[in-house]
Amino acid sequence: MRKNLTRVLIASAALSMLAQASPAAAQVKTNVPAVEPSARPVTVERIKVHSPALEGNLEGNAADRDVLVMLPAGYAKDPKRRYPVVYALHGYSIGAEQWSGEIHVPQTVEGAFARGVKDMIVVFPDSKTVHNGSMYSSSPTTGDFETFVSRDLVAYIDAHYRTIARRESRGLVGHSMGGYGASRIGMKHADVFGALYMMSPCCLSARGAMPLSPEAEAALKTTKTMADTAALPWGVRAQFAAASAWSPDPKNPPFYFDLPTGDEAQKRDVLARWAANAPLAFVDQYIARLRQYRAIAIDVGDQDSLKDDAQKLHQILDNYGVANSFEIYSGTHTSDVAVRFQNFVLPFFGKNLAF
């Protein structure tokens, strides 16, 4: 039975910055780096990767995930050469295909190589769900996307491409919800990845709650099935994504999650479960693992309200003596993500991965 969805409370700002500059599924416009005249075309492969970790999830999200793989220009000509791999995680409400458009790949990947970055394989997995985002978390409701990225995807890429199959040669990067994913997965799986980059990471800290608008409450009254949720306001769908990932409930159909509704005890319980998934709350548990990284970087725009939490994470790492770089650049949440990807992210991995 649904638990009084019409009284749902939505997180205030915890998820509102997942895609600040865009409505639900709109393509945001980003600044585009100039085309590099000497750039050589990479090969783009669109594949499906089956993830045992996602099988049987209660939302019915596909266990066969779309993945974009970008191979450097010389990949086919030198069958003995092996390459490092960078895994790049997209944000909320978009999938890998849309994010690849927002960061203008393959142009920016080709541009980075033309500007001197060493050749590598770049992988873009799709983690969009019925509620528009997995939060890259481990949940019986959404499926275990944390393990999909850190185990199943890595194993598939290593088995099907000429990779350097060791942690020192794997990088992990993400933007917004993907930045959250990079922080969460990066902290827990330093045995898999060797360098870590968080771009404008969302959801680093736990948030409170505020009431839904009357329009949102009215929409919820007609929400009976998973298919119905597609018509809900963007913020409500983001709330559903968070609840699916962080407060799953296999005994609460049809959506199989708990919301911070009902009496005060239930509200506190659900918000405590969400707080337990906030990287600023659990980072202290993973300091030893973070020390294993060859390099860690965090960046965020000066017009992005996520900058304060990003700076807090940087400060915590500094306090523990964990080497990391942090930059606040001129821009919004999305304005310069393509420029950053070409001119900062890929050079970072070119410098810090083992070739």
C-alpha cells in the first residue's frame, strides 16, 4: 500500500541542483571549445552491457545498459597496444547519450588528444532509471548501480577491449549526480580506480524537507503506477529517485520506497537513511582508501550553489592530509562542462593514470 503520497515532503535543495540549468530532460547549452585542426577521429561504439547487479530490481530498470565507448584513433591499427580507461558518469534526468551531447563528445575527446593528452579509452555508461536517475547507489528498488559501475561494467570493458586492467590505469569522473556517483563509488572502491575527478558534485550533504506545492500534491493524487510518474513535476520525480535509491522498501508497492511523510518518527527515520548516503557524512570512514588514489580533483562553477559543499569536501580531505586539487572556476552548473572535460578532466587523467 502507498504510504500517503499526497502528504509527501520534498527535499529542499538536496536534489534541486541535480540539473540546475535544465528542465526535466531538456538539452542544456554549454560552451564549446574550438575544434582542434589536428584532431583525429575517435571510434564511437554503442554497446549493451549486462549487469547481474541490476537483475530483479523492483522498479523494472533494465539490467542490459546502454554504454558509449570511445576508442582512440590508433586503436585498430596497433592490435598489441593496451590503454587506460576513464569511466564518465552523467547527471540526473539525462542519460549517457544526452550527456555526450552536452559535453560535445567525441569532439572534446578528440580535442584533448590533439592537445597532447595520451590516448585512452573513454566509457560513458547509462544509469537513467524509471525516475530519471539511479544516484549510482545500491538499492533493491533501483538495482545496485554502484556495483554495476565498479564491477560489472569494468569487468566487461576489460574483457572486450584492450585495456590495462589494473586500478592504476582506471579513472572515474562524473558531473552533478555523476559527481555524487564518483564521490560515493570512488570512496568505496579505491581498489578498482586509481584517479578520481568530481565535477560539480551534487548531494554531498544531507538536507531537510519542505512541503510540496499544491500542484504537485494534486498530481500525486492521480499517481497509481510506475508509468504515471512520468507526468509528475520534475522535483517530485527527483524526490522519487532519491527515495528509490536511499530509502527502499520492498514491502511498499507500487513504488517500493519510503518518503519522509506521516508521523515525525517516520520522517526522522527516512531523512536519517538519506543522510547516511551523504558523502560528507561518511567520508571519514574512507580516508584510508582515499589515500590510495594517485590523484583526486574537484571543480565547480562560481555561480553554482553546489560550490559550498564541494569546498567542504575539499577541506575535509585537506584536514586529513589527503592530496587533492580544488578549483572554483567562472561559470554555472553546466555552462563550461564541455570545456572542462576537454581542457581539464582528460588532461588530469592523462597525467595521473598509468600508461
